[in-house]
Amino acid sequence: MKHNNTFLKKYFMLRPTLLISSVILMILESLSFLGIIKIQQYLIDDILIQGQYEKIPLIVCLFVVAFFLYALLFTFGPHFMHKNQAAIQECIANDFMKYLYKIPVELLQKERTATYVHYLTQDLDKVAFMMGNQLPKGIQQIFTTILVAAMIGLASPIMLLICFVLGVVYVSLGKVFSLKLKKAASEVQYTKSKVLVHIEQGISSTREVLAYHRLEWEKKRYDSLYGIYYKKVMDEGKLVNLKMITTEPLNWGVRVLIIGYGGFLVLQGKLSIGMFVVIFQLGFQFIQCLQDLFNTFMDWFTSSASLERLSNVMNGEENYEGKDPVPLPLKSISFKNIDFGYQKGGELILKKLSFEISLGRKIAIVGPSGSGKSSISLLLIRYFNPESGNIIVNNQPLQQIKREEWNQYISIVFQDPYFFPDTIHNNLLMGLDKHKEDNLIKTACKVAQIDEYIMSLPDKYNTVIGERGITLSGGQRQRLAIARALIQNKEILILDEATSALDMNTEKKIQREIDSYRSGKTTIIIAHRLSTIKNADLILVLQDGQIIEQGNHDQLVNIKGLYQKMVSHQEINKEDADAIPFSNTKKNKSK
């Protein structure tokens, strides 16, 4: 509840001018509408009954002015209200996206993408509507209800009492239904997010489902989840229908009572015919005000479920962003007694890891699968934080350095890079200056050995690639990702198995070109193929989360440790692989 109140205060008064303007216009709209009703009393009593025809021009002018104002305000009031709603929606969306980039990765990985999409669309829309539309309307409805009650009370306190008693019943019903509807709405949103998550999973796994002929299995899973969602929607609908069944008799009951008692007062001479007509309309208006308040009250509680969900998410845990600038020039990075695991309290991937590297050189990290090579790269880009120990940059803890500034000096190419469904050119720049020199882009692509392929395409660099680069092969995606990183050409570049999908000759060409292109800068290579990192200035050999050997290629081979065994093993495998084509050819010839 505390988070909800803070959330409301922050965004409700985001644009005070728009908010106040919309509320004032909505109140003036109500005044002009009630003015139209009130003028009818003088038209009936003074002109039609008493024959004071000299008042016709004045009353007609007042009626026209009131009607014109009402029509004008009926248009402009909602306009300001919708502008305020859009401003709130934009601000919350921006803050939500900023929060997504600060959320700890371990929390982010617990939720599916569709869940966050649901927060950003369904919940956000409801919350923005609640603050930008429902609250100003609620203020207007309260003002109108009080004014109408005063007008009825001055004419007949007993009729006001009748309306008031039924109003209390309305409020009581609102309290009963609000809690039930809030719970029902929350369950609907929760089950809907589950369905959306499953749809996202189903689309992503289409190839596997078709390949393994699991269409029926996938359909049953979807039907099961949708069945639960459908039941929750129907339960919510039943509550809404029950609300209507309960309130409609009260609505018509008030009208009947006003006609009966008002007619009695007219016959007794205690109420003029004109005032009777006005009160009859005001009675309708009073019931409408109560019903609008009732609906707003119900909608508020329905939307509050989305407010609570969104508030809880955006007030969740965030990564510490750091406050110190990057210590320049970058000279060294040290890992000191680093413990790290992907789950808190779970198995450690890195154990008391300590090493130091001087920057401006080519560094390679090798080791068996699962030894923690990629974990080092994720810690360097601050994707995760170590459980204990410190990463030191120029004698300054990395965690204290501003994350945004640090990211300007380091980039990484993953084994499975992501691409947007956009042109190759835009994917290479990723929001950088579009007027960046084409020569720089072309040079980076030549270094990555991808320019020749791009130029062979009909639209060349303006070719649109599918989502996640689905129209490209694995090797083409990796080369394009390398080119993207080279365009930025940051001080530190990490290649995390970035050439694993390439053949050995292409990989060697790219490594040679990168060495030349990034001379004097730091390139950290994580690789399984040892032949491509023989010329590294420093090779770190990892096993079970610890550095067991370090040095250059010749030094490590002479140690005759794990590195030497890995080199020998890969050389034997290469000889076996080279022998297979010859063997197959010989068999084919004999046939």
C-alpha cells in the first residue's frame, strides 16, 4: 500500500497544469449542463404558465449560451484529460524501461518476456487511465453530486432524503463488490499473463514442436492455460452482472418515487410545475451521478490491481549503478578472491578467483566447458555482480564505477548474438549516429569477413533481416556481431566464443584482421579452438573456477599441464577430421 501511494503521488501530479485544467473544464461542463436544466424552470413557470413573454429573449439567450458552453466544454475537457493520461503513460513507460535495465539479471531471468510485455501494455494502460481519466472524472462526479443534491434539497428535503438513502445503499453495494472485483481482476490479469507467456514460448519453439511432432501436446498445454483464464474472466463477468442486477432496481425505484411524491407536491401547490420538471431531471441526474461514482469506484478497485502489480515491480530490487567516474587511462584489471554463482546460495562457478591483466594487450581465456570462462566476461560487463571479492580497475572497485560510463569503454560479442528485425545497416549501428562514415562501417565488415556477403545481397546494407537474424546463418550472425562491436571500437572488447560457428580458416583471418585493427587496445578472447589464440600476449587457463596456469603459448606448452594436453587433444582431433574426407573418397572410388 505504501508503494501504491508513493506511485500515485509521483505520477498523478506529473503535469499539474494539464490536471488542473482538465478538472476545471470538467466542473464547468457540469455547471453548464445543470444550467440548461435549471433554465427550463423559468421557461415553464414564467413564460408558459404566467405568460411573461417579455422574458423570452433573455431566457433563450441564456439557454443558447449554456448549451454552447456545454458543447464546447464537453469537447475540450476530455481533450485535456486524455493529454494528461498520455503524458502519465509516457512517463511511466520510460521509467519502466529504465528500471528494466537496472533490474538484477537473476530476477529478470525468473520472469518470461511476455510477463514484462503485459506489465508494459495491459497494466500500464489501466494505471494511466486510472490516474489521467478516472481521478479527474471522479472529482467532477463528486462535485456534480453535491451540487445536484443541494438543488434538490432546496426544493424538497424529503426527495433529497429519498435519494440520499438510496445513495447510501449504492455506496454499501460498492464496498461489497469492490473487494470481490479487485480480487477477480487480479486473477484475470495473472492468468492472462500466463497465457501470453505460453504464446510467446509457443511461437519461439515452433521449429522444435514441428520437428518432434508435438502439436497435440502443445495444443493441450495451451487449452489448459486458456481454460483457466476463461474461467477467471467468466467469474469476473458474473460479478459485474450481479452488480447490474442489484443496482438497476434502485435506479428505477428512485424515478418512480420522484414522480409520485413530486406529483403529490404539485397537486398540493407546494411545488411549481417547472420546478417539478427540473427536479425530475435532477433526480435522474442524481441517480446517474451515483451510478457514475459507483462505476468509477468499481473501476478504481479493478485498476488498483494493475497499480499494485506495476508498483511492486517498479519498486523492486535494483542493481547499484555506482557513483565514481571511470579511472583513466585504463591500465589494469584485477580479480581478487572472486566467488560467483548464478544462484545465490547455489553452486559456485568461480571460487576465490584471483588474477591481474595489463590492458592494451590480447588476452585469451581457455579451459574445459563449465570452468567459468563466460562467467568472467559477464562479471566484466557488470551483467552480474560477484558474491564476494572485488574486481579492481586501476585500483578502484568496478562496482563503485558508474555503470553507464563503464559501458562506454567495454563491449562484448556473444556466441549467440541478438539482431532486430531491421536493416543490416541499422543493426550494425544500433542507434549510433546514422551519419557515421560508411567507410568505417565497411571497414569493420571487411575485418569481420562479412562485407563480401552483404554486397552480394540485392539491397546490400539496406537488406532487412528477420527477428534475431533468422534469415542469416550462424556464422553470418557471428561475423555481423563482430562488425557491430568493431564499429564502436571500445577500449576493451570481449569475444565470448564469438567465432564458434565459423570454419577454422575464416576464424584465423578474422583474428588476424582484429589484431591489426585493434592494435594497442585490449581484446579478451574466450575460445575453444586454441590455434587461433597462439599469439595472445597472455593466456589464462581455467579449471573448476580457478586459474591453474597462465602465460603465453610457448610457456604453457613447456609447462606440460592442462593447456598442453588441450593443444595435443585438438591436434589429434584435427588429424582425424582431416583423414575422414580422404577415407570416404577412397571408398567412393572403390565403388
